[in-house]
Amino acid sequence: MSTFRRACFGARHLCTGLRSGLVGRDVVDLRDLLQKDIKSILWSALDLKSRGKGKDQIQISGTHVTLLMSRPEPFIQAAAGCAVSAVGSSLTTIVHESLRDMDQRSVEDLGRTLSATSDVILVQSEDHGFISKLATGATIPTVAWHSEKHSIVQALADTMTIYEHFNLLSPLTLSWVGPPKALFNSYLFIMPRMKINLRFCCNDSDSSCQTSPSMMNEGIKNAVTHKTEFHECQSPAETVYRTDIIVTTGHDIPSLCLRKKDVDEASLEYLLLHELPRGKSELSEELFRSKHSATWKSRENVTWITMAILINVLQDFRPSIRVPKWELE
């Protein structure tokens, strides 16, 4: 067992939910990711990005990362490879569809087995429960990259992109237009903790909102706890009116299509993000390629966020850049 694995094992099994750092911890359940943890990841990612990918970059040489996937995902595989290489670690990628058919004991045993050969496990699975069980068996940090329930890494990358655009996070309003997805669920936890107001329009005019009640309840609770706004709108135009950030996702629902006349009523310097992949009718090509669109920048930031998570769960790290100003004083 490497020095990193011994350190992480001790931190993982001795820490409580109140510990101040991320060393040895999982990034699986967003209820356990506190505001200070989110700020730490974002601050670290901004610091790492300022260093570039050259000789000044922070290194965690001698470590090994396993990327475990239930299906091929080119972007996740590319971003993980880039992040791991940039910090001097090594990567093993395992793609196996049979993962979804494993029973609980086998999943936990797999987590313990991978712990013997890795320092961190990154996981993409359609079943978030699989990731939680894997983390239970593992003795090293486990990171839920994407599941049917959450898209944690992309949500953090979007938050980083928002900060880079506005040089603060609060007071801002983010508007989601489109059917609810894993990314939207992650927003329900991350955005209120960072004091960002949320609006959303998920309804097709002919059907009810598809958001799971459990996620909605968490969104309401988080908004109340952090004193932010959380509002369901009835149309895209209402949702984006005077908003700061517009986010959409691929779909084929005409009533949720964003048109230029809708976004013309957004804030002058609004930011536009798309989850990708694109669908047929959610957004015009003109809007997607407009000066307000930061989709590609956010995709690039996925690499920096991944690097920040890896470094923070493996070692105590304090960025060298000044602490960002998250809120308007």
C-alpha cells in the first residue's frame, strides 16, 4: 500500500462530516459536500488553471487512478485522461456493462479490490446506488463523476465557469430550461450553497414536471437553509427574464425551446451553458454560437475541476492565488 493510500485510509475512516479538508473523503453524496468543500474545489481549480499544464503544475506522482465506467463515454474518458496526466498520476480505465448486474456484496468487494491497486476511483454509472455501494467497500476516495442521479463534476465545472465570467457567484440567478436531468439535480445542491438563486422550467405544456420529488424536496430545503430563491416558472420566457445564467439540455420538446426573443429579456451580460449533447429543438444554432455561450469553456473546466478533486482528496493543498471573492459585499 502506497503512502498516499495509507494516509487516505486513515483519513477516510477517522474523519467526521465536520472535518475541514477533503483528504481521504468520497465525493459521492452531495448532501455531504459542504459550502466550504465546494469553495475549496473551485479555488483549487482556479489555482491549477492559472499554473497551466507545464512544469509549474502541482504533481501527485506515484499515485494511480482507476476510471470505472458502465458504458463508453468519450468525453469523460478524454477529460479524465488529460486531468490525470497533468498532475503526474497514472490511469487505468475499465469499461464493463456487467457492472449494473452485480449484487451489493460483489460491488462492495469490487471497491475493496480496486483499493489495493489505486489511490482514487472515478465512477460513471447509470445507477448512483452502485457508486454508493462501491464507495462503501472501498478504502480509498471514490468520486461519482456521473450517474442517472447526479452530474457532480460538470456541475462544479459550470460553477467555475460562472465565477470566471462574473468574478463572483452571488447575487446571481441561474435559470434551467428543459427536462430535468442529473445536472439539474446537482444544481439543486450546489447552487444554493454558493448563494445562487435558481429558476427552472421543466414542464412540457402537455405533461407534468418529471423531476423526482426527493430531489425537489432537497432543492427547496437547500434554498431555505441558504436563503436563496427557488422558483418554478411556466414558460422559457418567464424563466430567463432578467436572469444571469441560462442553462439548457438536449431535448425535442418544442414548448421548451429557447428563442432569441426570449433571451433578449435576460441580463445584458448573461451566460449561456448547454449540457451537451445537443438535441433537435432546445436552442438555435445562432444562440449556441453567440458571444454569450460558454459551453466549450465549461467543458474545458471539467479537466481543471477533476484535477482539483484528485489533488484535494489525496493531499492537503492550499492554493497560492488569493481567495476568490464569492459574494458581492
